[in-house]
Amino acid sequence: RAETKRRSRKVDDFETWIRHRVEAMAEDGVINSQAVYEEIKDLGYEGSPRSLRRYVSQLGVEPRRRRIFEPFETPPGHQAMVDLGETRKVRLRGEKRTVYFIALVLSHSRKKYARWYDRPVDTEMFIEFHQGAFQALGGIPHQIVYDQTRLAVLAEHYGEVDFNESFFGYAHWCGFRTYICKKSDPQTKGKIEAVIRYIKRSFLPGRSFDSLGDLQDQWEKWLRQVADVKEH
């Protein structure tokens, strides 16, 4: 009984942080106690994962219901998905600022890659991101899925797509095919949307960064230790 009280106090020291974290996850439709545990260890929590799971379950926070889509699986090396994100009030250089990022996920293995920026992404940055991703992942997938961002597509008319000429030329040079999602079609690129939510809800909250380089370093550490620990 005394041991239980000590464990409880270890959790109680982080009560405000845990509630904020769990409520943020609940907005996204899922509560992941293991993800909370992996983060809180870096903040000095010394209790067990079991104690934390029990504490989270007692908070009474219910995840928001969301639509469920059947995942569409592809063979290894066939497909990746790319999307952009934007998050306000990130603690960067001692101020709360807006940061921008591009993320890629391999559809078969779910291996992730992301780069961070302090200004909106333009076509040149978008192309450089792909170059960095291919180098980091050691290859180029057969197909990459995008939404209708103007970095890839300028317009769509009755199913006919007008590509961003610079990006289309780059894709042709690299040899990968582009797949452009229809508007309001979330199930087509659900894997990358999950990564964007994961970054916003699991990685960024509660962190502060000295620079964009520090943000990138913390993200890559998070990938190694938490988000991409399985063998790909």
C-alpha cells in the first residue's frame, strides 16, 4: 500500500501536464498512454508505465469519435504520401511562433520523414524536401500521393489536373508517378494525415526549441526513440 502511494505521488507531480496531453489526444479521437509515458520520462517521471496507464484511465477523458476508414495497403517501395502542416504558438527561440513542416510516410512500412521551416513552403523548398527524403530513405518510391496543394497542382477541371510545372518536371526527372487526391477525400491519404496529427498532438506539445536546427534534432530523436522504433 505504501508503494502504491509513492507511485501515485510520482504521477501527481505531472497532473497538469498529463491532463493537457490526454485532452489533446482525445480531440484527435484516440488516447495513447504509451506515447504519454515515452514523453513524460524525459520530463523526469520515474514511475511505471502501468501506474501511468491507470492514472490516465481514471481521468475520465473520452476520445472524440471519428470516422473509420479501411486502410489501403501497398507493397514495399511502391508508394509514399506527402503533406504539409502548420502549427502556431510553438516555443521557438524564446517566443511563440508559427512553424511549417512537410512530412512523408512510406505507405507499406509507415517509416516517416519530416523537415521544418520558419516560413511558408514554396516550390523550391518543396522540391528540396523530396531530394532530402529520398537521400535519407535510400531510394525513390514508384508513386507519391498528394492532396491538391498548389506546390504540386495549380488547378483541376473536371478531373483534369494542371500540375505545377516546376514540380512536375522534377517528378518526371526522378521517375516517380504522382497521384493527386480528389477534394474532400480523406481516406485516400489517411496514412499521411495520421502522421500530421501525430506530429501536432504527440510530438510538438510541451516542447521548446532553441532554433529550427534544434527542432529538427528533437524530431529525429523522437523518431529514433518513439515513432520509428520498429525495423522498416
